[in-house]
Amino acid sequence: MASHTCPRCNYSTSKLSSFKTHLSKRDVCEVKNQDVPIDQLRVEYNITPDKTTHQCKNCEKSYSCNSALHYHSMKCKPDPNAKILALQNIIIQKDKIINDLREKLAKYEEWVNQVPM
Ligand SMILES: [Zn+2]
Ligand SMILES: [Zn+2]
């Protein structure tokens, strides 16, 4: 039976899928035998590194683990209210600017009234 042995840590398994899992772990195994770069092994076994496998469909951010992506996607879901919220924010900002200008105008009027003509 063909077995797959990790040249780094001597981990050995007959199951290719287990071996791939071993190589694709985020915590790369410790070198006990040969210091073969994990990237090289990943290329040999056609493994895409974890970080590119968990990608957000909405904003294309990628995460090194699935749970991080899951957590992100809960916040990243296209929100039907997002546009409304964005518009509300614009209105709030405009209100602030208007209030600012009103205050400035009031001060200016005060100042104008104080100046003897
Ligand atoms: Zn290993
Ligand atoms: Zn996203």
C-alpha cells in the first residue's frame, strides 16, 4: 500500500486525504527530519494554502480559517438596509454641517450687531 510520509516530521499515513490535511494545517509541523519547505510540499501535493480557500463572497477578503470567515460573513452579508443606513448617515452628516453653519451665522450676526456702523 502506498504510504505518504512527511519529510519534515516523519508523519506517515496511507490515506492521501489525511496527508493533505497534515500539510494544509495552519500550524505547520515541526521539523524533525528534513527541513523541506512546507510550501514546496504543498505544491507537490497540489494543496492551496488555507488562506486562499476561505474567501468571503461579498468582499473577497480571505481568511486563514473557516471560523474566522464565518464570523466575518455574519457581519458582511449584503444588508438590504445598508443603503438606507448609508443615506441616513449622509443626512445626519448634513444636519451637522447645517447646525455648524447656523452656529457660525449666529456668531457672525452677533458680531455684526456689535460693530458700530
Ligand atoms: Zn509533517
Ligand atoms: Zn466580506
